[in-house]
Amino acid sequence: MKKVKILSTGCYIPNNVLTNFDLEKMVDTSNEWIITRTGIRERRIADKDQSTSDLAVEAAKNCIDKVNFPKEEIDTIIVATITPDMLFPSTACIVHKKLGIKREVFAFDVSAACSGFIYGLVLAEGLLKIGKSKNLLLIASDVLSKFVNWQDRNTCVLFGDGAGAMLLSSTDDEDIEDGIVGTYFGADGNYDELLYIPAGGSKLPASFETVQKNLHTIVMSGKEVFKVAVTKMVDSVVKACEICGISVNQLDLLIPHQANLRIINAVGERLNIDPSKIFINVDRYGNMSASTVIVSLDEAITSKKISKGSLVGLVAFGGGFTWGAAILRI
């Protein structure tokens, strides 16, 4: 089995800022109400003409340019998203085109909601370790603002847009440490209608009625999601650490999915982790779905919150329900 190296990370955050005070003018809410319940102060919103692939390409370029990696050496592109440009072709194929890569690649999307980057990382590790891929570009990108009901104050305050990317490579060098130390993941479809978008698929194709009833927007049962999210994220971190043969306290940094500050705090308390070792940016970006953990990782590296050799835990939870954790050696 080959070793997996993490060559680079990158991200792209849209320029448009939507604050809580802006939302006060749009829906029956207040800055205090939002902060108290979510910890979010503002979120980024993509331009009307920006699609998921546009954000993904910018994150990919940022990632590739940091290490001056020749894009023609990329042989695999995976995009984790629940807001694809279209049903088909895959957003990964569109990213391949927009990056201007001339060679043929292995390209596909992963749909696991907010756990998408973790799921993609598991797939990436497998492809790289068995030699099916040499240089793999893993991207998480979503424009959730285009699937939000802006009249629903319980959900519209939560979500934002963004993208993150990671470049990974396989090597036969036995002397290097694996970039991906271990992973744990799972799903339970019995919770499918607690967090979902009802229409737009084969069950409820787009129609006048589905549009009129706002069935193409996010529906969430907040209290139920909160309970399961905390339990599964805590469980995922513990089990991922057990698989790696380490204790939770050996992590230099924990990057939880940035859905809600109360969820993040509850996870930290149950894991008994020092708050200084938990990365938080939900106040600035809101919930960017699968991209939250990779954007956070890139920010942690860029800000030097972690350094070479650091052990970092990523954990996420999303619609499906899906969940997962990954332990990385940066």
C-alpha cells in the first residue's frame, strides 16, 4: 500500500457579506436572536451568476497555486456538493473543463451533505493507496443561498456559500508519515426527512406547484437535528481516534463542522477538549455544508494555528443523516 501526502489546501469565499442586520430587514428576526441561537454574525453569499463549479474552481486554483503544482499532473477530481450546477454532468466534470486540464481524468461528485468532504477524503485515500490515482484534487463546494427559503427565519439565518480544496498525492516513500492517519464514517437513512430539500429529484420533479410551495428549499427540524448531530460527531471523533491508536487529547486541533456554535460547544464539552484547541469560524461564514471543514483547515494552516506535524481532527454531520471524522497529519 502506498502512502498519502497532503500537498496543499485552498479555499474561496465569495465577497458578498450578508449580516444579521441585513437579515433583520428581510425576515422577522434580530441580530441578538441569531447570535444567541447559532453564534453566527454574518455569512457569505455568491453572486447571482456564480455557480457551485465557479466557487470550486477558485478554491482549486488557490490550492494548486500555493505549491505551483502542474495541473496537467492531476488525474482525479472529486467534488463534494449538494448544490451541483445541474443533475448531470457532474460538477467535477465541469470543474475539469473550467480548470483547462487537457488530459483525461477520473471525475465524479459525492453527495453526503455536510459530511461530503469527509466521505470524499475516504474515497481519495482508497484510490491513492491502491495506486488507482497519483495526484488527486478533492473539492467541497456549495451555494446553499440559492436553496434557502428566505422567508423561513429558522433556516435562512444558518447558511452561507463557499468552497475549499485539498491536493493529495500517493508515494512509495516509506519514510514519510501518512497525511491521512485514519477515518471513521457512517449514515442512517431513517432520519432522511429531518434535514432535506423535498423537490427537484425524480420523486418530485420541478413543477409550478413545487416552486409555489417552496419545495426546492431546505427544510430542517432543528431540535431533532441538534440532538443527533452532537451525539454522532462526538462518537465519530472518539472512534476515529481509537482507530488511529491515539487519545482525543493528543489532537493539536479539532475542526468540527461549522453548523451552529451551540453544537460545536456541546461537542467540545462532551469530548473534554480545551476550547483553545477547537477551531471556530461559524460566526463569519455560517454553515457552508461540506466546505466548512476544509475551509477551516486551510484557514488554520494559513494563520499558523497548526504547523508541520500537527495532528488535526475533522468531524462533520449532515443530512441523510451522514457523519464522519478524519485524523490528519499536516
